[in-house]
Amino acid sequence: MVDWTCLLFDTNKLVTVAILERILNQEILMTITLILLAGLLLVVIAVYSILYQKKRNHFKIDGIKKQLEPLLSSIIIEDSMASKKILAKLASLIREPLAKQLCIDELIQCKQNYSGEAGEKMVHLYSELELKNISLKKIKPNKPWYSIARGIQELYLMEQRDCYDSIMHYANSKHDFVRMEAQIGVLHLIGFKGLKFLDYVSFPLTEWQQMKLLEQLKLFPEKTELNFKISEWLNSKNETVIVFALRLLEEYQQLGLTNTIHTCLYHSSSQVRTQSLKTLIGLEDNDTPSLLLSYFKDASFQDKIIILDALKTMATEFESEKLEALLDDNDNTIKLKAASALVSSSKNGIHILKERSIQQPIPFQGILQHIISMS
């Protein structure tokens, strides 16, 4: 016989459990919904706050700039007495950090746009307003790299030569941008003497960096210090220092180290070998063509092309025999370049080439036609 009482009890129990689970599920769902809504609200508030702050800063910066620009313009054109009054207004305007940085940026821009007395006024103002201290704080060792790099740039652009040692400290920094700014900075401040960092720099000097350094040095016509340690740089363990030293020799036509440059042709670094070759070509003298041809057999393919291109303008009758021998090279590009140099340097060059074109039509007929069409 079925126990209806127990069955009814179990059924009621299941219904109760189902109701409780439904209620709990609704409560959990509601809790999750509230949490998500709260999170979304916080995100909206955060985004609004950030945008509001940015908008506020934008108008604040715009307002400060509108006050700064006429004051700086007045200092450029006014006499010293008027400048003192304007100086007081500037000091009052830049009390907060944001205004101080804006003022530094404006001074640097004015300094770059104006030379002579106007530029000197910007430098003087930078010190008078104690903005130099702001830049110095940026280059403390505990600061992030971007702060240090910016501080270094501000100091050298504002001609703070007494900060030379502080900037030189970063000339071998492990961070690329800091190191580059420091190296450019010391050259900007003291010229060729700033190349002292080449004595110990252990990180590579990139192609771009070398170009920037040469660009800075062009501001200093006096180059008597250049030969001071150049031979040491050519023996540096840092191959990019050797490359840069070779570029310096070529750029400033320093003719006294030809033998050392010739030694660099046999350096383990292909970069050094190629630059040595370019420097020798750039320092051309009467012995250069024969020197290049004596090195030819040891040169890489690309360096052989550089040699033959150079010989096209500098070779003489004395080199014609060796150039003619290169017409037997296995590579057709070498044959073409050698033929071009031979024709340019020797009266009999074109006749030699015509005879070759008859004896060996391929490739010399094509080479002959190419040279004739280019002449």
C-alpha cells in the first residue's frame, strides 16, 4: 500500500527546494546585475573625469600660452627696464609646475627661432626664472628615461655649459634615447672636446646618431682638437667608434693618418672595412688608385664595386693594365665597372674594349654599347 503521506511530503519538499533555488538564482542575478551596473557607473565616472580634466588642462594651457607669448615677445623687443617689469609678471604667471614647463617649452622655441641678442635673452630668462632647476631635477638618476632625456635636451638647448659634466654622465647610458641626447648635448655645448665620450662608450653609435653628431660639429669651425686622440679611436674595441672616427677624418680632410686607415681595411668588421675604403677615397691623393687596386682582391663584392666606381674618376694610365686584367673577372658586373674605369682613365681604353667585343661578343658587345650610350 502506497504511503501517500510520505509521497506528499516529498513532493512539497521538492517544490520548496525549487522555489528556494529560483529565489536564490534571482538574488544572484540581481547581485551580479547591480555589480555590473556599479562597475559601468565607475567607468563612466572615470572616463568623464579624465575627459573633464583633459579639457580643463587644455583651456588652462591655452590660457597660459596666450599670456606667455606676448610677454616673451615684449622681452625680445623691449629694453632692460621694461623687461624687469615683464619678468615680474612672468614669475607670477608660472608659479605652478604646468606653467613652468610651458614656459620652458616656449623659451626653447624662441631660442631656436631667434639668434643673437634675442636668443641670449631667452637663455638669461631661463636662469632668471629658475627654470634651470626644473630641468636639473629631470636628470636625476632615479627619474624615468624619458624625463632624463628631456631634461638633458632642455639644458643643452638653453646653453647651460656649466651642466656639461652632468650631461656627460649619461653619454654611455644603457638607454638609447638618453645616451643619444647626452652625446649630442656635450657636442652642442663644447664642440670637438665633447668627443671625449668616444674614449669609453661601449654601446653602438647608430648611423642616425653619427649623422646627428657630425651635424652638431658643423657648428664649430675650429677643429684643432680633432687629431688629439683620433689614432686611439681608430683602435677602439667599439667598431662603431672606429667607423665614426673614419668619417671624421673624411669630413675634415685629415690627411696624416693614411697608413692607419689602410690598416683598417683588414679589420674583422665589414662595416669598418667599407668605411675605411670610403675614407681613403674621400682623402684621395696620388697613391690612392694603386692602393685601392692592391686591396681589390681582398675586398668584398660590394667594396669592389665602390673601388671601381671611384677609379672611374681617379685612375690614370698607370692603372690601365690592372684594370684591363679585371676584364677577365668571372662576374659581369665587375667586367662592366672595370671597363668603364678603363675607358675613363686610358686613351686606349675604348680600343681595348672594342677588340674584346670582337673576340668575346658576350658580354663585351653589351658592355661596349652600354658605355658608349652613357658617354
